[in-house]
Amino acid sequence: SKATSTKLSVVDDFKGNIDAANPKAFLSNSHVSTIDADISKIKIDAFVQQSSTRFTLTNDNITSLKSSQITFDMTTGDDQVFNVGAKSDLWTDLSTLSDLLNNGTIKSGSGNDIKSLGLVAVANQNTIAFTQANNVTNRVTAVQLLGTTENMAPAPTSNSDVYVFTKEGRQISGPTLTDAEALELLVPANGFNLNAIYRNDYANGSYRGSFSDVKYFSGSPESPTGFLKESASADGAIKNIEFFLEDKSFQTQSNVTKATSNSIDAVVGVKINDDFQATLNFAEEADLDITKVSQHMASGLRKKSSANSVTTLSFDASVLNKIEPFSVVFEGQKYSGKIIFPKSFDETLTIANVILEGLEDRFTPVLKKKDGNAGFDLSLTSKDGVPTSESIQIISENTKSVTQQTVIVETGIAYENFSADLGQLKLGNGSVVDLGTMTTEGGVVGNFTVDIINKSGKAEITIKTNVGTDTFRYQPADTIAAATNILSKRISVAKDILTIQELDGGANDVDINFQTNIKSTTTLSDLPEEELLLVLEDTSNTKFSVDYSTEPVPGLSSTNFKLSLKSAEFGVYELSDADTGQSIATRTIDKDGSIIVNDLKFKVSGTPAEGDSFVVSKSFASSLKSDNIDDMLKIAKFDAANKSGEFNTKLDALLFGLSKHVSSAEIYKEAAEGSKIAIEEMIDKFSSVSLDTEAANLMQQQQAYQALARVLSTAKEMIDTLMEVI
């Protein structure tokens, strides 16, 4: 007998509610839900309660709104009025209206959209809600709609956790419980079976082949930083940061990886020092690809740099109609690419003439024709800036070409009367070139030319190579360093991992912060076919979303069970998964010798000994059921109403026809047997010869022949004798 839960399924609980994270359904009251046995994967997101307000409208209200406006009272006093009636030809329901507000089609009289107010609009049928995207500072105090004013209260503090249990008390996910908490929670009123026993052996791990993954984004005792992973080299010079923000919690739709204004509120920050800080606010980025957070953060940090690099690779006219591969060395990494030169100088050059392999996010390529069609120049300029003021090295693989590397550094020093110690260059081979003190006249030092350029009244330092292709890094002296943003740390990205590398032996401290209205996300996959319980704690201050799948998991639905006698004295049995060995339930045998666990019933007869165990397979084969017989009985008699059935009549006719054929076959068989016997007798009559008799007769004939021969021989001898006498 299967226990019937008094709790609603997540399918019914999380339906039709609305919140700022638009793709999900939400529940904001305390509740225990069941996870249906056919659900193979489930994801539960816990959100910090956002400052929000909502309006429930009648159909007449919606009609009136089509000629009205929505007013947002601002903390700054400059209230924003959105004339939604002026765009009434674009919307017929609240859902379409919320989309027009979110995408900026409908703006306030002062030209602002609700995203710039820090708001998100979400609608469902006759309800429209406005939620503050930033929980730190409320910019909107109230919303006015059709004469009704609703205040936006500050967001409360959330202390909620997400738990998943079997109905027998086996914990699958969530923080482990104390004895007192387990005693209070594991009661039938919460959906647990009467005999449920708390066990946390499989919490946050694997239960019957399933997998549990929990990330805490706002911090918890178990995992304070569930959104990223940090690692460092043994000497601390290299620090790697890997972000885990590709989760569907940060997406608007399940099949895309875009974070939009009506998604969740998340801000990522990376700080190296006061001059190099980068912040990424998801709510402010309409087309943010969240699978490339590392690239976004690296780009933001590089843009703070005062330095940039450009390198030019020159070719003569002999490269026409050829493909020239090249390699690039920059910031300790090597890249490759190729140039597809035109067949003639009459052809127009496009971006397709230069193919970059892995260089697209770091360089801007430009291929130009030289004056007088003397050849071509390929220039690569670094995107976003170069914090370490390193040069770019390009190496031609086939042709002889000339490379010029340039590093450009903007300073905050006035150009007029400029005179300062520039510092030094550190070459790729490890040697050092001292630039010394220079004025606006610049100068030449070894293989390098230095120019001081007037850039809007400030001095800009340009360092170029004259010959050679060795890389170099500009290290400014103190005066220049104080007036520029240059680091001794490389900022690079490889395989979506942000890497900060200290080059000069200094400290490599990097501060990372992450703020989001997502408190935690719990994912359970490959779930067994067993009804589970979802327990949400402190839901008055937290909102939850549930996303689930009922797609079957091939090969993971175990039907093998093991029943073991744990106590012969008290008749205590334990049911476990025979494949994983994990406990499913503990039961005491009833007076009929039966054990019932959910929809499974076991009956034990005889006198088993303590420690005995039995492996039972749950079969779903139709040949072992009575369904076919039941179906045959239903059509045994003719049903006049449905004009179907009459199975017995058809069966009798079939059997009668078969019996006639069988009887005829029997008669023919008997006749054939008689003919066979007669033929065999005739054969015996005409061909029955005894070899023994014939052999005896032959011997008699032989002996008679021999006797006759002796008689003739004797007679001859007698005649011969008589003749001699005569």
C-alpha cells in the first residue's frame, strides 16, 4: 500500500507566480512539496527577497490603463512618469506591457527607462509587479497606478536553506540536521512516513545513483564562495580565478546564455589596486554573455591601463597571391594567424584577408597597401590596453619581413617643459636598457627610438624598435609611474580562467567580490524513481524557483532491492538499493509477516536468521501480469452497444476449423501407415534371402563337386591299369 502525501507536488506548487527572475515560478510562503517519482532532474534557486510591489487589476482596470500612466516616486524627488497609454497600440495585456517597459520601448517623460531606475517589470495574467534590481539602495519609494499608491518596502534578511529528503528520512541535500531538528521535521504532517528514520549518509553526495550539487552565492558555513574557484602557484606569483556563472539561474531562457535586465541582480568585482578595478553588473548589461565573465573582467581591468601596444609587419610586393602564416608573442602567450594576400593590388582589402586564431578578443588587425603598391603593412593593436606596457612581437613564417614594435604610454605630466627620467626597458632575453632622462625632444637609445608627443597638453611617451624582433616591457621610473596606470602584473584569460601573474616578485593580492539576490542554487540530477520531499526554510523572507525535467535517465532506474534482517528479536528489516548498497527504509515486520515501503510490499515466510538477506527484482514485464487475460475476458461476450466482443464464438469457430483439419490429417496418416506395412511385406516376399542358408548350399555343392572329381580320377586310373594289362 502506497502512502498518500498530504503535500502538493512541485508541479502544482510552483505554478503561475511571478517575480523579477522572469523565467521561473516562485513561492513565497512556508511550505513542503513533494518531488514526483517521474522527475529525473530538479533545480531549486533561493532568492533574497527583493524590494518590490505589485498590482492586481481587473479586466476593466487594464482597459483603463491603456489610456493612463504609471508614476514612480524617486528618492531624489524627480518622479518618473511613464505614459503607457501613448503606446496602447503596442500592447493588449500586462505581459506585453511589462516587456515594453523592460526593453525601453516605453520611456518616462524625461527619457528614462525602468532599467535606469533600477527596476524590473514582470506580469502574469492580471498581475503586474515592479521589483528593485539593486537591494543595496532603493531608488524608488513608491509606485502609482490608476490612483493607487503602493510603497516599495526594503528587502528583509534571508536565513533560508533548501533540503531534499526521501519520505523515509534519508537526507539527499541541504545542511545536516541536529537530532532535535530531525525529530521536529520528520513527522507525517510534513509528508514523511510514520516509520521515517533520519540518516544523512548521502547528504550532498549521491543517493541511488543521483547527484547533488549545492552552491551558496551569499555565503554559508559549508561553502562561502560557491560562484568561483581560486588557485595559485606554489610561489604565489600566479593566481587563477575561475567563475561558475553559466548556471541557468543567471539566464532569462533555458536555452540561451544571456543575462538581461529582467533576469537576476548580480554584480562581480575584481580589484588589484585602487587604479585597477573592474565591475560587471548583470542588470545593466542587455547583451551580456555570462559564459565569458573572465573575458569581461580582464577587459575591464585592462581598460584602466595608461599603456597600449601596436606592432607593424611589412611585406614587399612578392607576397601577392600568397598565404603568409605568422605567429604572435604577447604577454607570455603565443598565438597564430595567417594573411591571405590579394592576387593584385587592384583588389579591395577586407577584414577577411587576416585570419586570427584565438586573437580576436585581444587584437585589432589592419592590413594596408603601401604607397606606390610597394607591398603591404599588417598592424596589430592590442584591445583595451596593456597594463604591463609590453610590446607585441609578430614573426613571419615564410617571407623576409620587417617588424616594428611600438609601446604608447599616456601620462598625467604636462607636455610643456617636460623633463623626466623615463626608466628602463626589459627585453625578452632578460637584458635591460636604461632610457635615462629625456625632454620633449625624445631620443635614440640603442635599437630604440623614444618620442615625447603632446596629447591634449599632456606628455605621451612612444617607444619604437629600430631593428630586431625581440619583445620588450617598459618599466617607468618613479616620477612617470606616479603619473601613469602601469602594473607589474599580467592579466590574461585562457579557457575562461582569469589569470593574474606578478612579473617582478611583488605581492599578488587580488580582491574579488560577488553580490547577487540569489542566495543558493541546488541541483539534483539522475534522480531514482522515488517520491521525494522538498523542504524550504524561512520562506517568509526568501523566494524560491523550481525548474524540473521528467526526461527519463537511461540505465539509472534501479529495480533491484535487498531486504536484510537486522534484528531477529524485534523483526527489524532494512530495505536497500541492491546496486548501490544504500539504505532506502527501515521497517518492523507486521503480524502478517509483511513489510510495506511506499508502493512495495514484501512478505517473509519461514524463520530467517539475523543477517539473512534477499535480493528482489521489481519486474515490469507484461508477460508476468494478468492484463492480457483480463482484456480477453472483457471481449468474451458480444457487446451490442459497441458492436464488439463475441470472442468465444470466434474462438469456437476457429477451434472447429482446426479440429476438422486435424481429423483429416489423422485419417490420412492411418491410411498411409497401412500402405507402408503392405509395401514392406511385398518387399520381404520377393527379396527375403538368407545368406547363411545360401552359404551352406554352396558348401554342399562344392563338396559334391570335389567327390565327383575323385570318382572320375579313380575311374581313369582303373581304365589306365586295365589297358596296360590287356
